[in-house]
Amino acid sequence: MEQKNIVATLYLKNGKAVKSIEDHTEINDVFHLCRMYNDSGIDKIFVFDLSDDDEEHEINIQTIRELNRNLEIKVCAGGNINRIEDIKKLLYAGCMQVVLNGSKLGSVELAAEASKRFGKDRILVSVNNVDFLFKYHSDLEETIHELLVMNIDVMDSVENITSVPYVVWLPEFDYQRIVEILRKETIRGIAGEFINNSETDIMKLKSMLSAEGIKMDNFAPDLKWSDLKLNSDGMVPVIVQDYRTDEVLMLAYMNEEAFNTTINIGKMTYWSRSRQELWTKGLTSGHIQYVKSLTADCDFDTILAKVSQVGAACHTGNRSCFFNNIVKKQFVEKNPLKVLEEVYGIIEQRRNEPQEGSYTNYLFSQGIDKILKKIGEESSEVIIAAKNPDPQEVKYEISDLLYHCMVLMVEKGVTWEEITNELSQR
């Protein structure tokens, strides 16, 4: 059985998250909302642009771009798509896929053109009625990756008419109906308002569905509690790191109940030795730790947890519990990404806080044409250096090229995270 997806839906109006297509009342901060989706077990987000004109359309695309900078899960965007350029903009904004409105005139033809240009796996179409399926079923199988079925009443017709996999929108939460639906061969996932609700425990739902024999993307541990070596208190210490930065956040302890609870709900849960009780980090403070990975050390007596930390890890309000210096020796940072991010940060600071005599400020003051001219010159220098038998020269010239590329990145608002995200998808 193919893995099934739990899909959240987001509606954008003037760059803000709103309740629905019909109700444009603003809800939670859009970035906070999507970060919650990203960490809580959601597999994919459909973002619908509800803009009325090109100006608002651009605002929503910028919001989508910012969302993709901060999310690891797939984002599929739709709404106000009238031409191939609109699809291109959404894909360039970092979306993995684009969904076209099947009820809109010319959408199938546009899907066919986009499929040829960007690949079939990037194109989805939403469906509301059976007539559309009868008319275009052969075209759909040739040109799209997936359907979004917005009307549950046409689901059986979808099964009978086409073999294209689909995500179905459910009007309400009905667990037995969800199990029945997800057991269907061609269904890829479910969406619905109950999934968008922050009160819905997505990891718990996934665990329940897994127990029904439905393949979900949730935690299936390679090690059991019995594989670990316990300390004298019957527990295992857990070192907690931020999954993005590797910053060490805290140290806590797990017993078997905490271990199993952590895996089942996807939130770090520990055993409090002082209170002698189970505690899920952040339930009262809101500073939840969403699990990204758990790894045992070589002796199986310590766990390293990589987490997405909401707010502060420490009860003092500090981001990390480790902030009291004992000794500190200066050293030269050699981690490639940290070095690149540090230099990028300096370039960005120069742009925002100009310093007299700064070469970086000179480039920004001369504008984009000067920056591009320098990149062209440095690229040529790399080529020339590569013909030289001394590899040291290549090193220096590539460093110069990377610096000028970073000036361009800052000028255009492109981050290293966006670059690495793009490279990881190739």
C-alpha cells in the first residue's frame, strides 16, 4: 500500500491567512500557522491564493515564497492562475506543485502546457463535478500527477472514471469513514477543516491509522525501549538539540512511558524526577518540542533528540539551558554552512548599516549592473585559474566569486537556506 497523506489547507488574502474561500476573516499569523503544520505531522499544505487583482496576487506569492523558506513539508499552491507565467512564479517561489481549478475555462489546456514545460509531477487539478471527469479523463491521465476532489459525493465516480490518484476534501471528522477512504487504492490523502484545526492531534490520528494497517508517515522506531541500557533509576538521559542549528537546548530523562509517548505523539515527553510524573514539554508554557529524530549513542545508554523548538527550551526563558560560561577559547569556524551564513550576515549588515570605505557598500551603491559585472569578471577568473596547474589559485577565485554571488543574493533577497533547499531537491 502506498503511503497516505494528511493535508492541511491554507487560504491567503492580502498575504494573510483567512478562514475559507467565502469567509475572509483573518485567523492566526500565517507563518506561525504553517510552522505548526510543519511540526505537527502534516504531510502537505494546499495554499489557495484568493487575490482579486495582480497586485494582491504578487503579495500572496511573496507570502508563499516566505513560507517555503521556512517549511520542510511539501507546499502546493493554487488560485488566480490564468497563464503559464503564474505557474512559473509559484514554482519559482518554492512550491513543489501547483493546483489548477478544473472548473475554470482553459484549465486543462493550461495543465497540458505546464506538464510539458515543468513536468507532470508538478501539476494537480481540483475537481467538483462528474461532468468534468467524463469530458477530460483521458487528458488528465496524460498531463497531471494528482486530483484534488473537493466534493466527497463524486469520489466513487473518480474511482470508476480515472486511475489518477487523488486527495479528497472531507466535510467533517468521521474516523471510520476516514479509515474506509484511505484503504482505497487510488487515494493519496485527505484534507478538511478538521485537519486545519490546531486542536487536532495529527500524530495521534496517524498512529491510530497505522494501527489499522494504513501506511502513514509517522514514527516507526528501529529500536525498542528494551534495546536501551538504563541508568540506576531505570531511565535514559536525553540530550536535546535544535534540528536546524544543532544548538544543544537541554538535558532531560525518559522512562519507558515517556519514550513510547514521545514516539506516539511526536512531541518530546520526559519523566520529571522532581515531580515524579510524566510531562510533555510545552503543554503548559506552549514551548513544545516537536520530534525530528531520536538516535541512540554507541552504548545505547543515551538518546540524542533533534527537535523543532517552539519558544525557549529553558525554564528561565533562555533559548537553551546551557548559557553559563565556564571557559571559552576563541577558534576559527570551519563549518562550511556556518561560514557562508556568517559572511552573508555581514554583507546584509553592510547593506542595512553602511560603513564608510566598505567595498560591499560600494557594490550596493553602484546597483545591480555593477554587481552582475563583477560576477561575470569573477566567473572568468575562475575559468582562467582552472587552467593553471596550481589548485590554490582556483580556491582564491572561487572564494571571490562566492562573495560576489552573496552580494547578489542579499540584493535579491535570496538566502542560503533557499539555495540549499533547491539543491536538496535536485
